[in-house]
Amino acid sequence: MTSDGLVATAQALVGGGRGLLAIDESVPTCNTRFADAGIDQTEETRRRYRELLITTPHLAECISGVILHDETIRQGKRDGTSFLQVLADAGIIPGIKVDTGARPLALHPSEMVTEGLDGLRGRLQEYSALGARFAKWRAVFPVGVRSPTACGVEANAHALGRYAALCQEANLVPVIEPEVLMTGTHTMARCGEITRHVLCSVFEQMHRQGVRLDGLVLKVNMVLPGLDSPPAEPVTMQEVADATLACLLEMVPPAVAGIVFLSGGQSCERASARLNALNRQTAFARARIPWSLGFSYARAIQQPALHIWGGLEANVGAAQQAVSHRAACNRAALRGDYDAAMEQPGYGTPGSVRVKQQAH
Ligand code: 13P
């Protein structure tokens, strides 16, 4: 792939009114979610679950790319067809999570640094040869009274720059994911302040390390109050959209191919409604936004399906309908067409959502 190929892949991921589905949970994270849902935690149950997600009928109508995990990219359907082949046949671009997780940052209590740079060049070559066309690296920033510190922000931003440069060298589009965590009692204003600091440092590193901005995708948190912040002043969808947009317009260069949001622990409905508010701007605001604002959700697409499935073959069809429904709600939100009525019983079939959208 040439550098023009990188740009084309980045555009294919974020353009065309579709979003990303993240199914790249590490083995321990996937097992924790399975345990919470009462599902056996084995390689085979993880494979069956990923088969359910990847083979959801009509997935490609709403999903442009799927982020896989190292275990999943090597797996396939029960009939032996590889997941990569299934995605290729459906017209969905395969991606791969390549960081090896966040670990405590030395001498900085409660801060984390994401690891995985050692040997990354070789792993990227292998993933590219397998068929991956983009990659993901997540840096996490827990919010404390005095954290994140400048050191924590710089360590993660530098690693994101190293990762992104290695990806582009290997002709893989880097999805760079700095995530200010929702856990905590912080205000929305503090989340905005930290997100600005993080994005400033991240894009400084992209520039210093020569990363091509039109060949990368930013995956970022919305600007939100902490999950345990006092309930006295609930924020509206519009306030979240305004605070998030103000932050992004200030900190993200216009050349970036596109921005996608993570769900980060929001409910499915809120993740859709807030994305909708972000895309339902006045014509004046819209004219100032240089990127598409999309989604790259894991929990906010998967969570209902996981619980419906419960590890039982008999529930696969119903679970896939739940995946379709959430994917369709988020696709509607990309156009500002999401409506809370879509969450009503009877509105959940993929067909009914499609009809509603065509009416707009
Ligand atoms: P959530 O949407 O569940 O936050 O996950 C997104 C993701 O890919 C985390 O790295």
C-alpha cells in the first residue's frame, strides 16, 4: 500500500456513514465480562462469541471496520472459514489491537503507561501479512486530584507516536486512542481540561515523529463528568456535545482523517444519543467541523447481545438482532437521525430501523 493507500483506508473507515465495532478485548477482560454474564471462560466460548458478532446479518450496512484481538485474528467460524475471510466477504475492513495493555507508571502512583512497543515492527508485519489494514493502541488516563501529571501524559503520547509511526511504515492505518477515563468524581470541565492537555501532547508527538495526519484516525473519549460525580447537575446531551466539540476544534488538527468516539462505560442509549447530538449541529457549527464524528464502540454495541446470548447456541439469533439494533442506532446517530423511539420494543429489528432511516 502506498501512502495514498493509507489515506484511502483511513477514509474508508470513517467515511460512508458507517462506524467501527471494537471486539478486541484482551483475554482477561473478555473473561471478566463472560464471568459477569455467567458464561464459561474458555478459548472456544470466546471464539463462539466472536463468531456471533462477526456473522451478524447485514453488519456491513452499519460497520466499516472491526477491531480484532490477537487471539481472534487467528480464529474462524466453526466451519473453518477464517474470521478475516468472513469480514473480507462482507466488505468490512479488519483491524487489530496491538498494544499489550496498560501497566502502572513507575514512580507515579495511580497513573498508567501502555506497553507493547518491543517487537512491534515484526508483529505489525505479521498482522499486515494476515490481512489487517489498520491497528489500534489505547492509552488510559485515570483522573485523580493531581493526575494525570505531565510525565504520565508525555510517556503515553510518546508511545502513541512511536506506535503510529511504526504502523504507517507497515502500511497500516493507526487508530490512536487516548482515553480519559470516566471513573471518578471529576466534573465535565476537568475532563475537558485533561482531554485538551492529552490531545495537545499527542499531536505534538505525531508531528515530531513524522506521522501523516490524513493517514490516521483519532479514537477519543467524549468530554463527560466522572461516573461518580455528584448528581446535582446532570449534563444534557447538548452540553456534552458542545464541550466535546469545543475541545476537539481547539486541539485536533483538521488534517486528521476522522474522529471516532469510544463508549467508555456510558449506557448504550446515552452513547447513541450523545453521538447524535454531536452530529446534529446547527449549519453554522457544522461548517466549522473538518472531520467526520463517528463511533468505535465495544460495550455500547456488544453489551445487550452478550447478556442475551449467555453462552447458549439457541440465543445466537436474538443476540445478533441486538447487535444489529445497536449498530443501526449508531449509524442513525452519525446523521443526527437517532431518536429515543428507536429504543422502544418492536423498534429493534434491523429492517424497521432501516425503514425509519430511509424516511428522513
Ligand atoms: P468501549 O466502547 O467499551 O469503551 O471500548 C472501546 C475500546 O475499543 C476500548 O479500547
